[in-house]
Amino acid sequence: MTRSLRVIPNGGRAIWRSIQGEGHYAGMPTMFLRLAGCNLRCSWCDEPDSLPDYDLKTKQFRVVPTNAARGVSFGDLSSQFWEHFDEGVGHLVITGGEPMLQQEEVLRWLMTARMNKAAFAITVETNCELPPVPGFRPHVDLASLSPKVSRYKRNKEAILSAARAWLDRAEHTQYKIVITSEAEARRALEMIHDLDEVRVGLRRGSAGVVFKALQVEWDTPVTEGMIDLAAAANVRLVKQLHKAMKLP
Ligand code: SF4
């Protein structure tokens, strides 16, 4: 059977080269793989094309892909990767949508294409509601956890449970929580506190996460209150730079 991944093509390509606009690797030349489908519907989502391929009622991918999405075989994906790769690129970001909806296929592709043997880091961006399957975590150099403030009250248990699996390697993990107000900044800091408690509870030594930030949504003004809150918690306050730079 031909294996494939459901992707959102960028200019007809499933995978392309650009610059990472956020987090620990911000500014680094990067290859991007954008997968279709998400289990959430955030109001500020900058990739709305990636959403409808996944049916929230059935919790399944639609049998017939949406106009925006298509399946790409592992072989075609690898060809596109190496076509756009050059020696200056040290980083692959697997994003979406929610990549963890297709993690088994992602894992098979990484192993098939032997991406993890190449000399670059692999980041997976996730909303942290789905834990990695056994065997997935070691292939990820940076797990970028972006749980959503609006989901936390309702889904705290699932989010912390997924985080536990990632935080087993805290030094290969970052938190990046989008906020649109000071009230959300407070709630995001509570989430970061809870995530840190999970990390400490794992007793894997003293390693912390490599980056933790409140990420102010692009259209939202940064306020003095946000600055004070971030400073008091010793957490970074950043903007969505990939939007400011209009990165593809
Ligand atoms: S989790 Fe990410 S991809 Fe999914 S709706 Fe929210 S912002 Fe969009």
C-alpha cells in the first residue's frame, strides 16, 4: 500500500524552505512541512486552509480531501525535500494544522527518508492535546508545545498528560503560548507553572526547557501589564515574528 501524508501545499509544494520565525530556532534557515487537519479551531489561526480536512464530529480525516489539502506519497515528499534542501539549512519544522494527528505517518516518513540521520534538527509544533506514540519522541529534537489558553480549563488533564510524554526530554522542549490580553497572559503563566510542575515531577535531573514564552498575537498591542507579568515570572514576551516578517 502506498503511504502518504495529508499536506497543505505551499505554492504547489508540500515542503519548502524559509526562515523559522518563532521560538528557540527563530531566524534559522528552515525546511517546513505543513500538514493538513487540526483538532482545534483557534480564532487567530493563520493557517485556516489546514483546518477543514479533519472532521471535528467524527474525529477523523475526511475521506475526500478538502480543496486545500492533498495526499503526498513518502517518495514524493522526500524528492521535494531534497530538491529544496541546501547545505545552509539546519532545521526541519513539521507543523500544521496539528501534526500529531498524523504522527504515525510522520514517523514512518522520517524513518523511510532517514531524515533523522541528516545533520539538522527536527522540530514538531503541537497544540499539546495528543501525546506522542511510543517511538516518536526520540526522533524529535525540539517539541514546541503551544497549548491554548481557551482550552485549558476544559482539557487540562489531557494537555498535561501529553506534556508529560514530551517533557521526558525537557531540554528538547519549548513552551510557546499565544495570548491576546493581560487576562490571558495570567492564565498562560498558570499553564506554564503547571507544565513546570510536571517537568519537575518527572525527576529527570535539573534540565529546564530551552525556551518559554508568552507570544502576543499579531494584532494585539503589547501592554505594560503584559511586560510586568512576564518579567515577574521570568518568562519571555515575544510577538508572532513570522507574521511581522511575512514569511512564506
Ligand atoms: S491549534 Fe494551531 S493550527 Fe489548530 S486551529 Fe489552533 S492555531 Fe490553527
